[in-house]
Amino acid sequence: MAYDPNNIFARILRGEIPCRKVYEDEHVLAFHDINPQAPTHILVIPKGAYVSLDDFSERASDRELSAFLRALGRIAREQGAARTGYRVLANHGRDARQEVPHFHVHIFAGRDLGRMIGKAPSG
């Protein structure tokens, strides 16, 4: 999947599309998902043009990597998710059904999130 500079997250970063921001620093932007799948559903994105975790971990600077990881924890604490638990999810590529070609992590919280995925069939 190639990076599309007109993807929705790139447009949000450029200020072309509004978002309900919960956190921002030099390297990271976090905002509420417009179609939440849990009571707390926040998207955390790096400000650089990275298509996936693989791309981000390969090309991002140490400062970007550190800022992103620290932001995830800080956001979870500030949103109250760390008290009862939360899930962090990043989709990569076709099989994971990545929809936006800009690396992003979902933070889900606010209810029992159930099993992560079902058991694989034995065979």
C-alpha cells in the first residue's frame, strides 16, 4: 500500500478536515474516531507520512518513535482507560483490512472488549 498524501488523516493534519482533538505534540496527533466502536475510541497518528507500523518503525526517527509510544500511554491515562483496561490496535495491509494508508493506532476502552480474535480452527 503506497502512501496517499490525500488520505483523510493527511487532510486532518493539514487542517482541511476538522477533528475532535484529545492530544497533540510535535510528532503526534490524537482524536476521537468519528465512528466509535467502543465508548472510548481514539485514533493516534504520527504527523509524518508513514503508511504502516512497518514503515514507521523502519523510517521514523528515534524522537518520533519515542514520542508516539509515550503519547499512547499518556492518552490512555488521561482518558481514564488505564484504570480498567484498554486495547491498542493497528491494522497493516489488506488481510488486516487497513482502510486508511496512514499509520494509525486505535485505543479502545470503556467497556468489556471481549476476546481479541476467535480461536483458529484446528486442522
